[in-house]
Amino acid sequence: MKKPLVLLSAFLLINFANVAEIAAAEDPLALSAINPKVGPVGGQPAEGSKQSVKDLDYQVKYQRAFESVIWATPALDIYNFIKANNAVGAQSNDIVAFSKPGTQVLEALTANNQVPYTTGYSDLSAEPAVLVVPAASDVASFFGQVVGTWQTTVADVGPPGLDKGKGGKYLLLPPGYKKPVPKGYYVIHTGSNIVYFAFRALPGPKSDLAKAAQYVRDGVKLYPLSQAANPPEQKFIDPSPQQMRFPTLPAYNLSTFETLHKIINSEPVLPRDKVMMDMLASIGIEKGKPFNPDAKSKQAMEAAVVDAYQYMLQTNAQPQAKYKVWEGKNYYTIIWPDSNSEFNFDYPGRLGYTERALTYFQVTFFPKKWDSARPINAYITPKFDKAGNPLLAGKTYKVTIPKSVPARNFWAVNMYDDATGAFIYNPLVRAGLSSFDRKTMKLNSDDSVTIYIGPKAPDGLESNWIPTEGKKPFVLIRIYGAEEAYYNRSFVLDDFELVE
């Protein structure tokens, strides 16, 4: 009678062992102590797992190079602007003052071609600098920003800025400056050793571009603080008469990392960026050390910078729904501030450097604060045509601009090469059309105007045509001095339509 009990006991022991093995597989920590077959928990990938790439060292270099381009995009923009200043002969504290609006040789991201630019930079590593801005008048007024190396605005100037249109002297201080600060200045703690500014001189109601250009030369100055008692004669460079190329565009090759090395060695390391410093070190970019990458690092960097460009280009081609301007239309705002309505993307718990890169990939120089509901100026782009398709190279499109546009100053339709974000070189040297061109364009019977973009002008409508020269178009519509009808969306633009 005992034999069945023995068999039953053996059966139960075997099955409990099986249950234990199954349980150990599902929750190894729970039973490992009583089942030594399980062995140590973790410590290696699952059995059968294989290395996914052949060369892990190359993979690490590639990944870190890719992330460094995304992270550094706004600073790379600024250093490329400095290179452009140097290319036309301007150094620190010189001023590049265009006397005419930009044409195709102004190679910059989404520039405008309606009013001239004034730009310059100052290296504050040796001492602070003084930037003098003239007061707004009937002749002209300034509109623009002073930014640090990371392109975060340190001062708006002109009527929306600190001087409120009254003009004055901005004292630009480098990081860690501790000497007494003299009175009579708008004091700006820049946080970086390099500052750059880009202004537009908007002509007054009874003025013109020539008078606005003279307004700049008469009133703008940039000099070291040590020369404040006796400021030197200001050096101005005007690229307009000779149509000098102003090359600010990123190269997206190995030189990107050479520039990044220069930035790292010129600026203080911010606490938020310490992790990135370790990542940069793995590809040969370190503070105080020369940039001399080996062949594998160069290969990884050259591949990563191209992929980073493609990532930003392709991501921006599909903007988020929250940026749509009008329901039922295919227009999006191109201004993408952070959740604080600023543009530094520096939050208490994280640095949104991917959001930051996508913003600065297509636009540069933002105000310190941005009121998305009631912006001073509106910047909108048609990412798709009326049928919902992307605008394509080699095709012709049209859009009709009503007679009345809620623009206190002016409206403009600008055309860029989608691949570069810069003006398209074309025989007409035409980068866009605006309300200033209405007198030379053919108007419709209701005084609206239809603008065409494409490789060829429609018959008899060359005056209304912006050439694309076979490039994929990137269109930007500006409304300078936006008014209530834009804010409350009672003003609506019809979508771009495919003509052929």
C-alpha cells in the first residue's frame, strides 16, 4: 500500500521541479536561491543574442558625431555668420551694413529681400564691447537681436527692445566679468565670449532705402569699452555695390567638426552640456587639445553630418499640427518657440536640443520672447499645396494675395531652395515679390495679385513670377506688422495650387 505513495511523491517532486524552472524563467529572482540551475541573474544579453554591427568603435563615433551636430546647430550657425563677415573683410567690432536689400549672393537661411541687413560681431574674451543704436525716427528704425554663441537672444533692440526705440548704448559683458560697470548703459550679461547681431533698418513713412542706409552709418557703432571715452571711427563694409557673396550656410562636411572644435575652445562649458563634452572627446574634440581625428573618426563624422542634415530636413518637411495657421489650409508658422515662449529650450529637467536644432535648422535670430497668439510679425510657409502634396521641383504653382492684407508695414512672398534654405540663383536675381512690387505686377480685376513660382514664367506674367530654376521650392510668406485680422484668423490665404 505504500508503493503508490512513493510514486506519487516522485511525480510531485518532478512536477514541482518543472514548475520551479518555469517560474525561474519568468521571475528568476524569486527562485534562484532554491534552484542553482538558474545561475546568476543577468550580467549578459539573452542566449542567442548577437552583436548588431561589425565595428562597435566606428558605431560609437558615428552616433556621437551625429548627436553633436544636432546639439551644436545654433552655435554652428553663428560661427558660419562670423566666417561670412570675415569673407567680406570684416573682423570683430566692424559692421557689415548692406545698403540694398539682399539678393541671391546673400547666402543665408530664410533671409528677406525687402530691407537691408546690418550685422556684426564682437569677441568679448579680452574686454566688453559697446554697441550704440540710434533712436527710431521718421527716417528709419531698427528691428533685430543681439545673440550669444548659442544663438539665444541676449538683447532685442529698437522699439520692441530694451531701448524702446529711444536708442542708446548697450554694454555687452563676457562671462564672469566682475569689474565695476559704468553708468549710462543697457547692461547685457551675454553668457558667451562671442556675440553677433543682425538688424534690419525699416524705412520710415517719408523715407527710402538710401536714407535708411545712411541712418545706419550715422548712428550705429561697435567698439571696445576701453575706447568709450574716445570711440574710434567706425569701420563699415557694404557688400551691396559689388554684389559680394556673403556665405553663411553650413558646409555639412568635416569642417563642421573643425568649427565645433573652435567653439568648444572659445566658450565656457555650461553645466547642461557636460555630458556632451564627454561624447565630443570620443571623436577628438576636447578643450585645450588639437583637433586631429584618425581615419575612422573622420569617416564616421563625414557620414554622421550628412545624416544629421537629412534628419533635420526630412523632419521639418512634416511639421506638427500645432503649428498650422488656418484650419483646412496647408500653412504652418515657421517660428517654433519652446514651452516658455523663448528659444533656448533649456528646461529645469532637460535641454531640448533636438527641438532647438529643428528650429535653428531653418530660421536664425529670434526675439527673446515670442507671443504665438499675437506675434509682431507673421512668418508662414505652405508645406503642401491645395491637394495636400508637397511642393515639388520642376512644377509651377500659384497663389493669390488679396488686395487687403493685415500688414501694417508690408507683406512678402520669398522663395528659397528647400535643400539650403537660401535664395535661388536665377537670371532675374529675384528672390521674392512683395507689396512693394504691386506697382509693377499685373493685378486681377479685384486688385488682388496672383504670384507664380516655377521653372518658367506663365505667358505675359513674368512680373508676377519667382523663378525656381529646377529647385524644390521652400516658400515663406511674411506679414510685417501683423494686425487684428491675422490674429483672429478672419484673414485667410488660399492654398498654393499646382498649375502644371
